[in-house]
Amino acid sequence: SSQLEKEVAALREKIHHLDDMLKSQQRKVRQMIEQLQNSKSVIQAKDAAIQELKERVSYLEAENLEMHDRIEHLIEEQVSRGGGGARARSKSECASR
């Protein structure tokens, strides 16, 4: 009887220890899940910022192309109105930019 009581006490102690270990592991898993969720939120925010920057770059590239086209058009108009002197000046202006 006393031998069984000792075994029961030892088993209860092991159960208590295993229960503590389980709770500790559960806490760690919850922390890892929280970290993953936070990382996911950060990544989503950065992805949104990257997308916004890509859209801005596309807009600015289109605007830049339109400006180049306007400049070329103005240069062509000056060349057709002003003759050779304006043409040489326009080419040198473009080359310096």
C-alpha cells in the first residue's frame, strides 16, 4: 500500500511537471503565432507602400515621356520657323541636358 502511494505521488509529480512543460510550450506557440501575425501585417504594409511607389514611378515615367514629346515638338516647331541657327542651338541645348 505504501509502495503504491509512493508510485502515485511520483506519477502525480511527473504529471504536474509535464503539465507545466505543456503550458510553457503553449505559451511559446502563442507567442510565435503572434509574431507571425505581426510580421504578416508589416509585410502587407510594406507591399502596399511598394505598390504605391510603383504606381507613382509609372505616373512619373509617363509624365516624363510626355514632357520629352512636348520638347521635341517645340524644337521641331522652332527649327521649321527659325531655320538652321535655331536647329543647332536646340540640339546643343538637348545635348547639355
